[in-house]
Amino acid sequence: MNINEFLSDRSKLMKASEIRELLKWVTENVISFGGGMPDPSSFPAKEIMEVTKDVLTTKAEKALQYGTTGGVLELKEELTKFMDKVGIKVDGPENIIITVGSQEALDIVGRLFINPGDYVITESPTYLAALQAFRIYGPRIIGVPMDEYGIKVDVLEGVIKKVIEDGGKLKFIYVVPTGQNPTGITMSMERRKALLEIASRYDLLIIEDDPYGYIYFGDEEPPMRLKAMDSEGRVIYLSTFSKIAAPGLRLGWVAASDEVIKWFELAKQSIDLHTSTLNQYIAAELLRRGVIERNIPRIKEIYRTKRDLMLQALNEYMPEGVTWTKPSAGMFIWLTTPKKIDTGEMLGTAIKKYGVAYVPGKSFYPNEDRHNDMRLNFTYPTPQADF
Ligand SMILES: Cc1ncc(COP(=O)(O)O)c(C=O)c1O
């Protein structure tokens, strides 16, 4: 049988993640800066074990049962308090939906808002798996370049005007404002204000993807969340337990207006009915007991130390002409080589000859043809090579 003859047009828009492909051929003899995983020593494993036992002892009948699509009420109440501490005010649980990681939320964003041919704006470069999630729905994605302060808002406005002039339908601007994946850049407060102002003027949605804000490890205070500054309900806020607890829980959440959350619930119903009830009760209890808040300073310390080590090594070993970002959040450093180097072509040699892996920068660009960057993950590798 030829399965290709059965596949939908949509399936043909799906592409394997280069990163996941890469991870497959990295063996234990390779130092990999290619993945995007947290440091396993940051997981509160013992506490999760205790909480799981308690949840199953006291509320197994609820925790092992089907649940509502929106999510477990206790968890949404805890998240309301958790977000309140960073200035995000929501009226109540009706403004939150619990998803299977932020990744599911990104897919739902695509389902809800993108018609084939619609325009979507992202930072350039941007989170690869967001591009993959959106592309399934056939949008035209325009990447707006960044500098050390985040998305270039003057370029952004030019792009918006052009799309409107050409009669295009522009839906949303997707940003990762803090510790961006892949660059590690944190958008400045000025840019945040300008971005909100532009979105308001042109009546656009903003998708704020914030996996890293809670573990910001810079010396100064992190800039405010866009959602905390949003007086018009145009920011759809995505976050996750993957970086503040453990990605294996597969728990994320979305905060938005109750109307938007209803649409998310409708979309999620047909995808998976609801997120794991057991994991939601565990997360609610981790928040209620303060496990997550107590663990956050420890995560920040681990990542600050590892970032410093990588920055120090780059300073020591990188030749002239190579530049890199100095992140205060997130898990990645973005490194740019002179233009004559193609980091995609170099990867084979890096792995085979030098036993080092990274992710070539090319696939993070929605539409620019750039081949001389790479993404380096500093959170997963150990400070010492184990061989
Ligand atoms: C910017 C960004 N968004 C979303 C995700 C997805 O995270 P999860 O599905 O584990 O919540 C990640 C994971 O690395 C990320 O970096």
C-alpha cells in the first residue's frame, strides 16, 4: 500500500522537527547543546512522589476520573493566585483553561484563528514548534527581525501596514517576550508597551508565550508580562509547568477573556476531552503546598550558573567574528558566525569530528534565508563532560 495516496493535504504540511531528528543521532559520546530540555536535577521529584501518594489516598475517585475540558477547578484557582503575583489579574477560573503543555495551546491557537492564506506575524527567529503548529493551518507567516531589545516595533508596523494595503487578513502577533526560544532575548519594557499599542491601533490579537518568565534569572526584575499590561483583552497568555516543575507532567495553561477560553474549550473537547486529571490534582497540590515557589529559586540558580559557564567558555574559545546573546532567562544562547559559514553544513563535522551538537539556526526563521546562526542549550548538559 502507498500511504501517501491516503494522506490529507494538511498532513503534507507537517514536517518532522529537525531538533527531534537531531536528538535521535546524538549518542552518549556527544556533548549535545542541541536539545531543549530542563536540567533533571531541577525536578522536585521527591515532592511530586509525596503529593501523588496523598492525592491518590485522599481523592482517587476524582483524580482518576474523567474531568471537565476546562480543567480542575482547584488548579485554576491556584493558578489565579500564582499569576496574580506577577501582575496578571484574571477574574476567575472562567479565564483559564488547562492544556497538555503549551504545545497543545499553540495548536489550538492555529485551529481557532487561522484560515488558509491569513497572515500571522512572529519574531524572527522564533520558536520552531510554534511555526510547525501554525503551518498546519496554512497561514502566511511573516517574521519580524529582533535586536537585543526584542522585536523591532518599527519594522513590525511597516509589515502590518503592507499586509493591510495588500488586502491581507492579519490575525495575530506571536511573541515569546522573556528568554525567547531560540535567542534568549528578553523584550524591553519600552518594546512591550509599543507592541501593545500597535496591536491596539491595528486591532490584532497578541499570543504571549511565556514558559520562562517565572524562572527569570537576571540581576534586575523581569519586565512586566504583556498580559499584565493588557487593558483590552487582546493578549492570549500561554504558560506551562514544563520549566517550573517538570515537562513530563505535560501541563500548560492559557489565560484570556472568558469568551476566548470558551472557544479554546470547544476546540480542546474534540482533541482530547481534557488534560490528565491526576496530573492536574498533583499540580494544584504542588502550588498549594508552595513546592513550586520554593523550587523556583533553585532552578534559577542552576540555570544562572550554567549560563555563566557557557558564556565563559564561549569567551575563551570562540574565534573573532563570532557573536552571541547573553540571556537573563530561558534555556538558550544564540550564536552567530561570519556569513561564510553554514552551520547546517558544519553540523555533521561538529558531531563526527568533535563530538559536539547544536541546532542550526536556519529552521527558526519563518521566511529569512539565514544559515550562519546556531542555538545552544545550556540547561541540560552537565558542566563536566562525562567521558
Ligand atoms: C517558547 C516555547 N513555547 C512552548 C513550549 C512548549 O512547552 P510545553 O508544551 O512543554 O509546555 C516551549 C518548550 O520548550 C517553548 O520553548
